[in-house]
Amino acid sequence: MRHLVSLKETTAEEIRGIIESALRLKAERGRGPVRTLEGKTLIMLFQKTSTRTRLSYEAAMTELGGHAIFLDARTTQFSLADFSDEIRAITGFGQILMFRALRAADVEYAAALGLIPVIDGCSEKYHPSQALADVLTMSEIAGGIDRIGKVVWLGIENNVSNTLALACAKLGIRVVLATPERDPASVDPELDRMLEASGLVTRTADVVAALDGAAFVHTDTWMNMEAFESGKVKPEYREELERRKRIFGPYRLSAELVAAHAPEAKIMHCMPCHVGYEITREAIDHPNSVIFRQAENRLHAQKAILTWSLGAV
């Protein structure tokens, strides 16, 4: 049974296969329907809010001939019952589970049951769906995985940087994490050991040195989505947001920073973009920006993940 939880369990060959499948499925999209997953149901369980993850997985399952069921945990009985009972029960309604979870441990538990394939659709430690879409985007632009070049991450080290760095390390791609600190909730010592053992991932606080020779520059929000409500930071997080603005300000991805230190680098952001914080409007709209191509590629990567997980490649 093929789970996609953290990429720690996924081989380089499997990652390459998923990327190749995504490229093929993207090319075939305009040639008519590909009904690879006809009769299959995807259960999508969300404990965290979402835009691209829900859209990409639901559209992917539809275009592959299957059906997706969206479950917002806030409108289910999860809060009233034992988690293990509820998760066992819902796996009986589909052939695969995509779980956007507050705790990676809960995704790992669901996978350990061994009932149906489980995908981590974003947790506090991992975001493999995003990482594979990002590798897909970089591979398209570079002309192949082995031609991607140096990848730089600016800002806070978090769940997205964890899986992006691990995917790149497994594929032989050099990564520099230019960060002053990391999200404590995202720390995974085992994953860190894998990154260190690869010899391809380095950490630095020096933005200028990090950007030298960069082919792609990534960033992400400095604050997790749980800190916001109706587009505004919650009162209990205001002080921390102000602190992070001071700490991370020098790591803001701007058009000026790219022009000065990495003029050829493509600009990437997994979205949503917090304009004026981790990225500027000018960087989002920059000629080097591939952010919206990156977002669209979530659909094609998700198709490949679903077919791979269900053995329909």
C-alpha cells in the first residue's frame, strides 16, 4: 500500500516516477478525458482551511473519472468521538484518504491502520503534495529534474521547506535554507538527519550568500494559517506577528533582492501570499515569477499522486 506522508518513506525513483506521470497527465489533459480512477472515491478530511489543496485534489479526482468527498472536520462528529474510531470508520467510504491535518501524528496513525492509502495534504511538519508540485514546476522550467540547479528557501523554515528540501535532496538537487529561525512545530529530527546525510542541504543566515547562483527562490508565510481569522491576525498572535516581522524582514522576497543578487532566479511561493510580509507585490508580479504556474501544477501533481497511490500508473 502506497502512502504519501512525509517523503521520508518515498524513494528517489518513486518521486521521479510521480513527476514523470504528472508531466504526462498534464500533456494529455487537452486530448480528452483520462478515466484512470473511474469508480474510485477520495475522502478529503480537512482540519485546516484550504484553497489550492481542496481545489487541486477534487478537480484531479473528477478529471480522472473518480469522485471526491469533502469533509470539514468542524462539521463532523470528530470532536465528539474517539479519533481512532472515526478515522477507521471513514476509510470504509472510499479507496483513498487525503488528510489536511493539524497533527502529522494523526496522518501517520491513519496510514498505520493499513486500510486505504493515506496522503498528508498538509500538516504542521510536512506538505508532500506541495513539494512534488514544486519539483514538477522547477523541472518543467529547467528542462528536467537533473537540470534544476540551486534551490533557495527564504524566510521561516517550516513544513513546506521540510518536504521541499527532502524531495530535492533525494533527487540530487542542492538546497540552501536561508532562515533566521524555524517553526518549532515543524521540527522532525529524523528528517533533519536525512537532510544532513545527503550533503546537499545547507542552512545559513546570510541572504546574499544564499542567493548567489540561485536558479529558484522559494518563500512561504511567516505565520501559520491558524493565526489568522477572516484575513486578520488573531489578537493572541499579534505580538508574535510583530516579532516575526522584525526578525524575518531582511528575508522578505522582493524584486529588489532578486535583481541585486539572483537576477536569473525564478520566484516561487506556495500561496497564499501575504503581500508586504514574506513577499512583495512586485515580486509576485515580476517577470521571473512562476507562482501561478506553480499553483496550477498542484492539479497535475495531485493527479499523479492519486494514480501512484492507487497503483493506477
